[in-house]
Amino acid sequence: MKYVLMFTHDPAQLAGVSEEETQAVYGKVYAWFQENGAVFADTGAELQSIETATTVKHGGVVVDGPFNEAKEVVGGFSVIDVPDMDAAIALVKTWPQLTLPGVAVEIRPMVEDYSQFE
């Protein structure tokens, strides 16, 4: 089953992390992707900073920024293909950035059978 992993963080909590620690974790992140490459259905994507976001709301209103009500922002996403949610959780628990404050990964199952919408 395919799952989307949304890598989120709280910029305020990450502000206190040193550049050296950030770079050390990024090194582990690259290794993590290589070690777990077999379950990734995509090559992953890291997003630009939140200042570059634009949101289109109900009624067609376009605003600058990711103004959904949350402290956390989505920093990137990937699609994995694993047997079930337990396997997805086990994989995500090894995500190296979870050692940093304010970091989280949301796991969401993807719709694979569109016949339910017919």
C-alpha cells in the first residue's frame, strides 16, 4: 500500500538548533534515503521555505503564505510503498530528523482504488 510521508517542522523550535547539528542530521537523512530506497515510490522532494508559499482558498481567494492554522510547516514529502501502516510507522520512526525539536512526519494512506468514487 502506498503512503505519503509529509515531513513537517516548527520553525520556531528549529531556530535554536546549531548549523553544525543541522548539517550532521542532514548527512544522516541522505544515508536514510539510501538505506530505505527500496520502499520509495518516488525520489522525494524538499520544498522551498514557507515564504514562497501561495494558498488558494475556498471561493478562489489567493493569498501569500501557507496560512493554514498550524505552527508546523510541510518541508517535503515522499511516497512509500510498504505492506501496511505498521511498516510505514516502523520506517518513519527511523527518520533521522526526529532527533530535532519540532520535527514530525505525518503518514497518510493514498487512495489507490478510485472505483470507490464512481
